[in-house]
Amino acid sequence: MTTPAASASNGPMIEIQRLNKWYGDFHVLRDIDLTVARGERIVICGPSGSGKSTLIRCVNHLEEHQQGEIVVNGIAMTQDVKRIEQIRRHVGMVFQHFNLFPHLSVLENCCLSQVWVQKKPRAEAEATAMEYLERVQIANQAYKYPGQLSGGQQQRVAIARALCMRPDVMLFDEPTSALDPEMIKEVLDVMVELAHEGMTMLCVTHEMGFAKTVADRVIFMDQGQIIEEAPPESFFNNPRSERTQLFLSQIL
Ligand code: ADP
Ligand code: MG
């Protein structure tokens, strides 16, 4: 079996080959091939219901797939719980609705997995939490509860919480879609900074300004398939597929 240490320095970060998934009879992902290199930033866009969330949730096994291969940081996904845990250790995830624990303070939200999954001493976990809360400029809210924060602040906490696990790759599922317009920028700014620091990122988002600024590749999905992928410049200026053109005309 490949160990994380042995695999960490070579090969792609994520390798997906001929991935197929069904929800009952519904064929939600169709022959998806996607390789994400280390340090690469990929934006996934596409109409609602096209399978974007399902695809990125397969990467850390929040969804199970039926056919195809998913390899993360050299570790092949299987049904084995230990293997899944091993993969999840490398993967940070940020959701549309933040998914913070409402009954825990901001600081506790950031410490929980460090203490229970990584078995870190509490003091060390808190120091790491404060370091990342400072990075997303919210350390002064560490003792508040999520409900006392704005949506933008909660999402920055969610990003800090994911970073506390020192992931090798970050998955974002429409992280700004649930935010009021005036809060979108503060979250995107954090994501742009993360991209500039070299984090490998797989982001589902319709923030095309973000895509143009940081994406190495933009992927367009429709009806469970990857229809088109290209660097942002050609994706936005010369979309090849009619479906991409139609989608872009609706959102830009
Ligand atoms: P997107 O993120 O692109 O909007 P999703 O991956 O959430 O798309 O969903 C793709 C399709 O799969 C949609 O038609 C959705 O209704 C369906 N779907 C998503 N989750 C489930 C589920 N747990 N059970 C059945 N169908 C689902
Ligand atoms: Mg979605």
C-alpha cells in the first residue's frame, strides 16, 4: 500500500479516471476524467444539477462512486474506512452553508478535528487555530459562536478550520453562493491569497472574476459530463461548445 509519506512528493494530487456514479437509476456522473496537478487551481462551473457537488464530494468520499478510479495524493480510494480516513487527512473541504458546529465557539470549531482526529495536545491545537484565524483576519472573534457572526465571517472560519488540518488540497463547493453580495469579496480575497500561496484547489464556483484571476483551468460540466476545459482566457473568450457559450451568456 502506498503511504502518504512515500507518495507526497510525486505524481498528481488528484487523479480521476472514468468515474461513473448513479443515484438509483439516475446516472449523475458520466465517464469523468480529471487530473489535478500539485499546486494547480481548477474552477468547475456549470448549470445547477450538472453534478459539480457530487463530483467534488466523491474526492473525499462524502459520496460513493460505482465505477472508475479516484487517487488522492497517491492513495487509491476504496471502501476501506482506514483508507478513506487516510485520504481525508489530505483534503480540506468548504461548503456552501459553512457547516460550522453551532454549539461550539469559533476556536472550538477549529480545534475539534485537530484534537480528535490528529490527536494534538489542546494547547498546540489552539495555537494552530489562532494562527489560521489570524490569517483569515477573524482571530478577534475566536470566542464567539457561529450564530453571532455574519455569513462572510462564518465562511472565513470554515476556511480556517479546514486549513488547521494542513491539507494538501482544498475543495470548495460554491463557498460564496449563500452570502450577501457585500460579503462575497472578503471570502474570495482569502481564497485568492490561498491560491497565491500555492495551495492546490478544486473550486466549484460561478465567480468568474475569481476564475480569471487564479484558475489554471476552468471546467464546464453539464448533465454529469465534462463538456469543456481550458485555461480561463480561452474558456471565456473562445468557448468551443455551444452549451458552454449558452451557459456563459446566462451568467456573465
Ligand atoms: P450541482 O452541484 O451541479 O448542482 P449535484 O451534484 O448537487 O449538482 O446534483 C446532480 C444531480 O443529482 C441533480 O439532479 C440532483 O438532483 C441529483 N442528486 C444530488 N444528490 C442526490 C441524492 N443524494 N440522491 C438523489 N439524487 C441526487
Ligand atoms: Mg452543487
